[in-house]
Amino acid sequence: MRPDTKNIFIFILIIASFVIVRMNFDSLHYLNDSMRSFLHRNFGSYTKKENLTIINTDLFKNFGLSYIKLEDGFIHSCFSLIYQPNKKISINEIADMAIGYTEYHSKSELIKGIKKINGIDGSQVSKNNHVMIPRPLPSHTLSIKPENRPKVIYSRGLYLTGITAGSRSIQKLVPYFKELGINTIVFDAKDVTGIINYRSRTELVRKYDTDEKRSIDNLKMFLRVLRENEIFIIARVALFHDQLLYARDPSLAIQSRKTGKPWRGGRELWCDPTNKTVQDYNLAIAEELADIGVDEIQFDYIRFPTSGELDDARFAYSFGKMKNEEVITHFLERAYKKISSMQTLLSIDIFGVVAWAKEVDINSTGQRIESLSRYCDIISPMLYPSHFDYNFDGRENPADQPYYFIFEGTKKVLSLSAKKITVRPWLQAFRWRVSNYDEKYILDQIDASDKSGGYGYLFWNASNSYDIVFDALNILKKERQKTKKEGGTIQ
């Protein structure tokens, strides 16, 4: 083929590629990627110059500028994403690294796409082999991370498990959530199972492989969907109640004085809150999430265990012997300095009962509101009425007193805080112990939070079953529309 004919042919292919890339059908994506793969294999070679990746042909020159922060080995050039390994590597590993730069929801789909586009039959790629990554995001895709530290908002929020957050269906529901007035999502980055629900690059997660069974293949896609729908993003990190880390490294568990073996809090498995390695492990995860771009880190289980044979528990005290409340406050102070410097908000969940400030509860949990309030932006007391004992505060069945416990608990947390702080309570969105769990039950809690000084609220249902909540929010939505029509003030 003559040089001028070859260039015309390449130009036609590029124009066709531009047209096809704007279409979302899978077959066209494959055709588009295949054409680009052909061009790169036959006419491209790669070099790095002044932090730009370019292809050394006149037609591709200067199309390599990338605004996405890419891992080592990835190259954005023109509208393509290429990976060049510096060692033999599995397709699985490449997909792990690449999926956040693509339109794929699941890693298994991406693996199939990589094999198909590149004509790979096996599971490995040799050193320096160029691998085309199908369906890449544009190089100029905006960052998920906000430019400035987010402001505390009046939240109407839902809790999502890692499994729910990682499902394909949840992304389709986000616009519906927004229509109902939901403006905040709390998702499990790490729950008490100890599973890290996204691919983490932190040293200790890699060492212990605690993200092995993660449920969110493409965390960046999930966050991007939330960001595009103007949803405030909270990453929940359950701290010291951690079953997986306990199992992977028993030396990080609370130890038994009697047996010298890892201590158990009944059926609960706890890592040692006083152990520096345990603290650093959780801080590294929080920092990584802040760097990825969530608006807020929320610490749950930021306390000591309260069940089991507590007198048998032996602690490491890496920072010196302290009372429980001093340990928790010291840890939170460390975390707050770091997370705040990363332009991210920090919130904590606390036991509902500590709002009543009984020393026995403060001493056992380590949660003294006055001290903790100095080192966080938001406190979310877990004021689920059903979690208070029968006859608590003179109420025969607290589960049937939603207004009372949300109102009193929120007001007490505000009064005990050492500084002006946002109190955003967790509300009960489940029927356990409740004789009449319905829309009114939900609306009474919302009303109590608003009237007691709470700034927003979060709904908790462990199985993410929110039908009653949605019905209640529909009622609230109609009330807000009516108020707006009449010229009133709404939140």
C-alpha cells in the first residue's frame, strides 16, 4: 500500500471510529475497539515525554493528554486506553486495575471484553505486550473527588450494604431515590464482616487480602452515578468489630487473659482498639476512600465491645495505658487531622444509650460525647427505639415510642457536645419489636429529629428493604410540594 493511500485509509478508520464511539451498543463498541486495536498494533509505538503519552505517528500526535489519574502501565492515547505490563500478568489482574477507567459494571464482563478485543485465548499476558482495554472512559472524564471540602448538608439518607451498592440494579434506582428527596447514600466500604467491598491498594489490605470477596467491582462507576445525580456520598467503615482481620491475623485481636488466645465477645469477633496496627489499618482505608473522592467518611463500631466476659479481655495499649474513652478519643483525633486535611468530612456513629450519659455506658463503650465531638464534623446517634431496654426512661416498650427517643436522644447529644456540631440521627427503618411499623412510624421519627435540632437523618435497614420508607417519603414529598406552592419554607 502506498504511503498516501495508507494515510487515507487510517484517516477513514479514525473518522469511523469517532462516529462509532458515540454509540452505546455493545457490538459497535467491539467494532470500534477492534479498529483502534488494529491501528495501534500496526501503526503505533509508545513513548513518554514530559508526562504525556503519545503515539509516534503524525495522525495520533499530541492526542495523549490524560486527565484521569492512571495507574502505572496504562496509557490514554486518542480515544483509546492501552495497558503495557512490565512483567507477565494475568487478565484478571489487568481487569482489576482497569475497570475503574471503563464503562463496565462487572469484572467478569471486562475480562471477556479484553480477551475478545485482543484475541487472547489464555489467562496471561506477556511482558511489554500492548493490551487494548475495551469501552474506556474518555481521558478528560472529570474527577469524582470534589475540588473543595464539602459542606455539611441536610441529609435524607439511605444505608446500602456492599452487595446492594455493587448490584447493577441500584444504579438504575438512584434517579428514583432523588425524586423522593433522598440526597445522601451511606454505603458499606467495610462492614463487621471485615470484607473491604472495593479493590484497595493499601498495604495491609493487600497483605491480608481482605478485599478478596469484595462486592463492588467498579467503585468509581458507582460513585460517578451518585455524583451525576447530585447525591452526597458517605463511605461507612466499621472499625474494631472486624471478623476477617481477626481471622487473618489473630495477633491483632483482643487477647484472653486466661487462655492467651484471641478473645471472643460472645459471638462477636473484635480486633484490639488499642493496637496501633489495627488503628493504622482502618485509617489507611479511610484515607484511600477520601482520596478516591467520597464526601464523608463515617466510622461505625468506634468503641470497645460491650458483650462477653469483659474482665478476661487483655489489650495491647500501643500508645500507653489509657481508659476506654481516652483510647477512642485519641484514635479519633488522629483520624480527624488526616481526613480533614484531605478535604473530606468525618462522622461517627455512637450508641443511642450514651446520649443519656450514664457513666457505666460511657466506660464500657469508650464513647464520651463531649470528648468525641471535638474531633468530628457530624455525630449520628443510633437512636433506634427498639434497641432500648424495656422500661428504659420510664417507657414500657421503647420500640413503640419513636418520637420520644429520637427527640430526646438528639437533643441530649446536642447538649453534651463540646462544640457546635451537626447531629444527624440514624432512624429505625425495620419492624423489630414494633407493634405498628408503618409510614407514620417513619414520619414521627423525621418530625422528632427536625424539632429537636437534628440536621437531617439516615435510614437503617440491614437488608435494605425500604418500601415503608419510600411510602413515607412520598407523603413528605407531597407535603413539601404543597408548602412550596403556598410560598412556605422547606428543607
